[in-house]
Amino acid sequence: MSQAVTVESRKGILFILAGMAAISVNDVLIKQLSGGYALHQIVFTRSSIALIFTLVLVQLEGGFSILKTQNPVLHGLRGLMLVISNMSFFVALSVMPLANVTALFFAAPLFITLLSIPVLGEKVGVMRMGAVVVGFVGVIIMQRPWEGSDSADVDRIVLLMPVLAALTYALNQVFTRKLGATTKASALAVYVQGVFLLVSMGFYLVAGDGYYAQGVTDPSLQFLLRAWHWPSSSDWYLLLGLGFNAAIIGYCLSQAYRLADAATVAPFEYIGLPLAVLWGWLIWADLPEWEVWLGMVLIMGAGLFVFLREQQKARRIARTGARGRY
């Protein structure tokens, strides 16, 4: 492994850490706003503001010419995966504790490891595959399959929403790695914000008047279907912060997966777990139950093992002068 690759990997790790810190703030702001605004209104406002900041980054990275692409379909598909991921995550977040939703979502790096095999052509050994299996056992425990639907705190479908978010987020990041070889991080972020705007405007045209929310009592569905309304003056500060934060997230995550391979970057996303627990405790006085703690340990342990195994393989490649992944 060359020194240049090592430096790029380190930069990728720094960007993913910054991106995950921004995501934790994003989740807090979304949860704070979820009681009064429609999800698609929040997404539209956030992406509109984020797009302005992101276009400034485009100018810094080379100007509008870097937005030209020969892969519009793949960019659109990548953006759609991130939209589904965000929508699924936030629907669950409106009715579940932040730490629980985040812990379930952190199946994403496990999905990334699996998806890197067919999409990126990376090779994953038996030990890393075993770690992935252990991580998914943690996900299953957090789903509490031994409980009946009547005794569960939330609907089973809502419990699966963070897992769907994890899968689609993993697809998004693998596509990022594939597109990042020829596309700047700011351009990748612009395409994503554009898809967010299109989808949220589509939601507005269909459900923006609140018609489909009439008679709905489930809070997660209310969050998805309630009518748009003009934000209060105090909430504008939260929305502006959300938009600026979204620009940071889009750029940092795109840059991280451009600079470093998926298996190296993905485990560092686990910094989001302790941050979610911290915010949940400080703001809502929520602490995870034993199933969540156990699931966290298994998922984080699996992810860290995958990372350490990857680093061991990288050192072996460096000593032998081999190329490619094992």
C-alpha cells in the first residue's frame, strides 16, 4: 500500500467522523421539529438551504463544470437510496428513542461490507463474514422477536424502518465509492440534494394539504402526511441550522467514501452510537433498555472487528507489495 493511499484513507476517516457528528446534530433537530411539521416539508426546507451552501463548495472545487456527468441514472439511483434511507429513519425517529433508532440503523456498515462484494468487487474473508453475522444477530435481538405485537412499544413495521434505512444507506455509500472516482464530493452532494427536493415536492403535490392525515392517529404516519404550514420565527433558526448541517453531512460523507474504501471508512460511523445515547439522555432523558445495549455491543463489536481485520490485511499487502484486496 502506497503512502498516498494511506494519507487518503486517513482523510476519509476524518471526513466520516465529521459527517457522523453532523448527523447526530441533524437527528436531534429533526426529532425536535417532528411534532409540528411534515417530514417532507422539513426535508424540502433543509435541502433548499443545503443546496445553497453546497453550490458554494462546487465553486471552490472547480466551478459548475464539475456537475457534468456521464452517469445521470446512477446518480439518480444513489440519491433515491439516500432519500428512502432518510425518510425511513426519520419516520421511526418520530416515535422511537434516538439511541434505539440509531443502533438499528448501524446495521448499515454491515450491509456495506456485504454489498462491497458484488458492487465493488471487494473480497471479504470468512472471519469478516462471521463478524457480519454476529452484527445481524444484534439487530435481531433489538427487534425483540419474542414479544407479541400487542406488548411491543411500537409497530413492527416501524421497528423495521431503521433497518430499511440501513440497507438503502449502504447502497448509497457503495454507489458513492463507485461514482467518486470521477466525481467531486460537492457535485455528489448537489445531485443528492436535488433528488431530495424533487421527492419532497412530489410529496407536497400529493399530500401537502394534509388530506391523507385526516383521521390518522399514528404519530409516525402523521409526521409523514400532515399538512405544510409556515414555520414559526423560533423554528426558523432550527431549520436554518438543519440546512447548513445537511450541507456538511452531504459533503463529508461523499468525500469520505471517495477517498477511502468502504471497508475502511464504514466502521468509523459507529461514533454515532455513543453520540445518540448522549443526546437522548441529555435532551429527552432516554436511556437504552438491555436489548438495545446488547444489540449495540454486538453490532459495534462486529464493525470494529471488520475494521481491524481490514487493517491487518492492508499491512500484509504493504509488506508483500501485493495489489488489490484480499
